[in-house]
Amino acid sequence: MYVDDKGKFHIFPREKWGFIDAQGKVVVVARFDAVREFSEDLAAVGFDTDKAVYNCSDCETDRRWGFIDKEGQMVIQPQYHNASSFSEGLAAVRNDAGKWGYINTQGAVVIPFLFEVARDFRQGLAVAAVDDKKCGYIDKSGSFVIKPRFSVAGDFSDGLAAVRVGGKTSFMVIGPAGGRWSFIKRDGSTKIKLPKDVEAVSDFSQGLAVISDRKGRCGYMTTAGVQAIPMHFTGCESFSEGLADVESSGKWQYIDKVGRVILTVPYSEVHPFKHGLAAVEEGSVGRRQKFGYIDKSGNEVWTPREAL
């Protein structure tokens, strides 16, 4: 913990973010206070202001967000309190009044600032809420096509979305969340009703969704509702490029879509494969933490190193 030169309190060190290519070459210099991943050739980037508050790990209350292209040029000026990545031609952005709407890649507002919650569009629909109690799904006109009735709602993938009715809805849930999970179709009807002991569900990715129970075990289910990979892991992430990172007996592994272990890796944290590489981490949060990349054979194409 420390205080910066403006007298503001921090738990973690201030960092600047940029972008590298697959060879580790810096292509956009680290000059941003926050970034999102590139999507549809644009990336959301955030700038701290003099009103910034740093009394917890992520308490920036007046950061300004805009969008850059792959050359690092600002194409949509920093003006929003928050922003998502672009998806299906639209990005959710939050205005000064705390409401969310959507802009296109030219920066024009195409769905007005009406929502308390607004997420990325997936398969033509996006999770949205006009209050902090129930979520539904809107189309690209901003109209609700599935009325708000869910306490938690996931994104559509493979024609299905995970939703929970009832239970706790607060940001930090202590103990079981309660409620009942199911998968709905695009018309809002239920296709798969999940057992009562299911505690958490992910979106489908490559035909499989993570299912976790109240004992902390997780596995994978198909779009037909069949348990494809048993619930014997303590951590499960979504499939990407045919592999998923899972935790078992305190070790991280990558499994294929039938549950076979393809890689066991020695890192403290791992991430899904993208473009043939997976980010890996060594050590805890702080200046001594190291970051690198491995390929699908487990070879370090970028040996973990401390942040520059």
C-alpha cells in the first residue's frame, strides 16, 4: 500500500498498459491506465483522471474510455465512464449519468442510454436491464425480445443461454447463491433445466458449457444436456481452440473435449489458448509477478518475465 504524488491511496502499484504481437514485439506503447482486448479491429482504452479514487483493487470512479485502432490511433475519443469491446458491430458504453447504451464503430450512438446493465451482443441478442433486479435480452433496436425476469443471465452461444431465476443477485455472494439454473432458447423458452445443486454455469463454447455444483466441483455439459466430462475438477474454464484449462489437485492442466489431459503445466495461473498461444503467470500479484506465453505443446514461446 502506498500514496502517490497526488496524495491518493493505492493498494496495488499503478500500471500502464499497451499491446504486443505474437512474437512479443510492442506494437502499441504502454500508455493507457486500462485496456480491453482488440475486437473488430478496435480496443477500448481507459485514462485515469484527477478524480480517480484508488482505495481498493479496482475503484476507478472517473476513468474515461475511448477506442484505438491497431496502430494505437484514437478513433473514438475518451468520453465514457466505461466501455465494452465491440461485438457484432456495437459496443456498450456508459455515460456520465451512469446509464448504458450502444455505439457503432464510427462512434455514433445507435441504442440510447437507457440501461442499468448492458452486455455484448451475441447471436443478435444482448443481456440488458433497466434496473438492478432483473435481466432480459434486447435486439439491435434496443427492444426487449425476452422480458427481464432473470437474476443472472449469460450470453447466447450455440443458440442457448444460461439463466438463473431467483437466488442472490449482489455483486459479492457469500455462500450458495440459490435459485435455479437452466438454458433457454432464443425465444425465451427453456430447453435444459439443470439440477438444484448446480451453483454456477458458463456460456457454451465449442459445444460445451462449464457446470459447477455447491461442493466446488466442475465439469462440462453438451447442448443436449448430457454430462460430457465428469465434475471432478476444482476449477474449469471454457473451451477455446479445442482445449480448456482446468485445475485438479492444485495443478493446472489443459484437457481436450473428451476430458483427456493434454498438458500439465507448472504455473500459478493459466489462460485459454488464442491464436495458438496461452498466457501464463508465475507468482502473486505485484511487481515480482511474471507473465509469459506457451504453445499447445507446452513450450515457452515467451519465457515468463516481470512486467516492463
